[in-house]
Amino acid sequence: MAATSSNTDTGHSAANTSNSSYIPRGTVVAELKFYAPPGDGSKPFNYPDGTPIPEGLPKRNFGDADVPVTIHDIRGHESLFNLDNNAFTTMRGRKSSVDIDFTSDESIRDRYYPEVERLLLEHIPEAKRIRLFDHTVRLIGGNRPPVLRVHIDQTKAAAIGRVRAVLPDEADELLKTRVRIINVWRPLNGPVQCSPLAFADSTTVSDEAVVAVEHRYTDRTGETISLSHVDEQWYYWSGIGNDERILLQCFDSEKGAKVPHTAFVDPRSPVGGKQRESIEVRALVFS
């Protein structure tokens, strides 16, 4: 996919960072954190927050490679991207019909989940069944800040395991169909000024750059994907508002498109601007 803009802003000089209401827009160069392999060549692993770490082992055995990349703004070019090919797409004009307390998991499940399910059924007409299985809320001062590391939420093995965990009695039959995992992402205090979300075009991601990382919990071992930087094309959606949604496809059993993504520090973010608050809901989509 070709770049969407040639107007590149490399830092504070072209941005009104003293205006706390300033919304960064356009192409920007910023550092992203990519995967750096363990020095001893061992399989990468991580112990998630709250998980006891065995004596003598580090919390994780791999590092980060900070790489400056060009990140293009898709604002005004949204129609160029789709889930089947690029593994991301956008939606606008989404208004909640009910009041939702995003500090309450119960309110989110009872009031926001039905909205997300309707959105997915509307946007993915071939979908025959949707099952939402979890969500993450990122609030100012909360314990889940934006993730500043390039990743994909599930490997193939993890996606299959998720189907079996969520729908154990039906898993064998469901796994014969097309299975996708799609995250529905939105801000809660938009428009976004700080810690925007970057995502790579799946068609530009090299298979050799994809690395499975074990996540070792007390009762199970899961897997996510980290990414070594090669020459992938990066995008973001500037100033995303509360009525806009980004759909991020992390797994597709049929077409294979999957989207690396990460929050990033935008050097143009204004002093005194709002720290980003957001929610992502993860869905199994069967068709």
C-alpha cells in the first residue's frame, strides 16, 4: 500500500506543542519498540504482570530495539484499507445509545458489548457468529497504560486455544469455519493527542519478522507475536474521536492477514494535552 501523505513532521518545530488543544496530524517520524532476540538464542518468554517469577529467571528474556520509522496518517484515506488485505479498517459516526460506565466491567459487558457485536455484524456481513471474550480499559492513573511495544495479540496456536477455551463444546466444528480475532478500539476522551495507536499494513509485514513469544501464567502458557523491524509500512489515524472505531485483525484462519500495532510517543503531542484513555474489545468472528 502506498504512503498516504508526503507532508512529514519530524518533531516539535512544525507542531504547536505549547497549545494544549493542539491535535497532531499528518505524517510523522517517531520511534517504535521492536523485538530484540535473547542473547543466548533461547525461545523468548515473558511473565505477565502479577504472575510469580521463578527464582533465577528474568521477567522477560528478550529486549527492545528502538527504531525511528515514518508513520503515515490515514485521515482522509480511510477507504484504501480493509480487513482482508491490510488487517485494519475504520468506522465513523458511532454513537452509543445508552450510558456506559467504562470504569465498570459489568457496565461494559452489559451495555457496550452489544454495541460492539452489532458493529461487527454490520461491518462484516459474512459473519455468522460473534463472541466477545474480553476487553482492556486504559485509564489515566490506571494499571493498564498504553502498550509501547510492537505486537500482535495472538499467534495461530493462541487463537485456536482461545476458541477451545471460550466455546469448548463447539470448538471442533467452529474451527472448521473461517475464524478471525478482531479488536474493536476506541478512545474514551478523544480526540487523541498523546500516545496514538500505530498499525502496520499486513501486506508489508515479512513472515521472517514475526516472532512467537511465550506468556507464562501460573496456570497456562499463552503466546503473542512480537515483530523485528524489516521494511513494513506504518500508519495511524490522527485525532481519532469518541465516535470513531478502529478494527484491528489479529488472526484470520483463511486469508492470514494480521496487524502489528503499538502505541507510540508522538513528538508533536502538546504540553498539557490529554493523556489518552481508551478501550479495546476482542472478538471471535466465525463465518
